[in-house]
Amino acid sequence: MRRKRQKSTGGSLLELVLIVAVALGLALGIQAFLIKPYRIPSGSMEPTLDVGQRVLVNRIGNRFNDPHVGEIIVFHPPCAATGCEAGKGANGECGVDNPPSEPCPQPVGKESGENFIKRVVAGPGDTIAVRNGHVIRNGKLQKEPFISHSCDNNSGGDCNLPRAIKIPPGHWFMMGDNRGESDDSRYWGPVPKKWIIGGAFATYWPPKRIGFL
């Protein structure tokens, strides 16, 4: 009888180890290919997302569908945005030597290894300009109730880029909701689809902010 119990106990331990290993494998697989958590590192998306807030990112959705205007996206920015490659233009981050009165129309050719989170405000073929932090898309002022008021009464270049540019094919223009405090496509250009990681669809921390975006 003792031998049977020992054999049964050993089998149960092996089964538990296998269950844990499979569970860990599934969790890692889901994170690698389907859903990934992401921590908000800066105030560029305030008031929508606060510093330290956690979101879930759908890694597979944008492989089959294009991003849409208004969607919050996690992506790799151009290398000039993080200093791993020198850019051009008035701020030294754009892919071309553009005037200070217009958004950057083209990124540098190399992507950064860092992750950024911003909102899509224009897509391929759209024209875009910026007035007091508000997007002028295809000649129309966009309704953006989610943005901060950091550009109110601000005449600086961060908030006013009146000379419109056209977004090239396969690229999306990203801006933070905190328009006066966001390093975004205005400076380093639109982002190609292959640099996009996925769309943020829910927030899970802190508990009082749990919900869908």
C-alpha cells in the first residue's frame, strides 16, 4: 500500500508541474503574440491616460486591419525620436528638412527599439495641420473632447503648425492628447504600419481606472 501511495503522490506532483509549465507557456505565448501589458511612461496622453497607468495592447489586430483615426496605438517611433539616429528639420528629428511652420511629413528610415503610445489623428492620404493644438484634418477642424488644454492661448510652434502636409501611403500620424507636452509625429513624422505594435483597448491599473478605452 505504501508503494502505491508514493507512486500516486509522485504522479500528482508531475501532473502539477506539467500544468504549471503549460499555463506559463500559454501566458508567455499570449503576451508574445496576442495581448501585451504596457505601462504609461509619461504625461503625453493626459488626461486620457496618466503616468503609471497600465493598459492592454492587442498585438494581432493591426496585422489584419489598418489603424483607424481616434485609436490609441503602441508603436516604435522613428529612431530620431529617441536619439539613435540624427534627423533634419527645425528640431533635428524629422526625416527631411521641413520648415518650422509645418508638421514633419516624413520620418527617418530607421525605427527605434523603444515603445511609444499616442493617438492616431490622420492616416494615408489625409492632409493635416495643427491650430492651437487641435487637428485640422482634410481642411476640417476635428472634434477632440479628449485632449488637454495645454495648448490654449499658446502661439508657439508646438501648438500651431498651419502649413498642411499630406500623409504618405502606409503611414499614420500620431499625437498625444496632452498636445502641449507631447513628443509626437509633429516633430518626427508619420509612422509606417510595420512599426506599429498594436492598439490599446483596455486599462487594468489602477483599479479605479479599470475599463475599455
